[in-house]
Amino acid sequence: MDHMISVVKVRQVLMVTMPPDPDDTTVTALQEKVLGAMERYSAKGVVLDISAVETFDSFFARTVSETAQMVTLMGGRTVIAGMRPAVAVTATQIGLTLGNIETALTTERALDLAAAEPARRKVR
């Protein structure tokens, strides 16, 4: 069922759209599709649009978090767009920490964030 994940290149960013109720197979395919597309397009980042997602479990949360870490290792940044209030509540309840993942309410804002140059680390 991984065909339900859409990966489209917009500007220099990958726009990834998740289906409303992703099963474990779909979630597992997310990582493969995103990392393959990162390499293929030399993308600056990934926008993960979860605005359609109504249910969020710990497996999905962990996979999104791991995928974002891998994108970071490949030199990109990950922005989650469109998290619904109920999903935010669930994510908090299961103890999801987003680490270096940024969030945005809209995909438009997320695209701007993902395309921006990464912040320079301060040298001490």
C-alpha cells in the first residue's frame, strides 16, 4: 500500500504526503521512499505533510523521527506540516519528542522552512 505515499519535488524540497490512516507497511515504506528521493534529487529538505493523518501511533512517530535523523545526516532538514490538534495531543501523550524536526501549520510555510539554509552552528 506504499503507493499511498506521494513524494513530489517542489523547488529544492521533497513534498511527502501521508494517507489518512497509514498502516505499518506504509509507514515503513516512508523511510525508503524519502531517503531514495533525497539521494535522487539532491534535495535540501523534506516537508512531511500529515494534515490528512487522523491516527498516530508510536511506530509512526518513531519512524518519522528516525527518517528525519537520516535526512539530517544526508544534509537536509525535515519539516512536519499540518499536524492536527488531536494528533498533537496523541503525540504528546505517547512521549514523542521531535528533536531536530521543525513544524509548520501550513505546507507553504513548511516549504519555506525546508528550503532555507540550515542555521550555522555557533563556534565556541
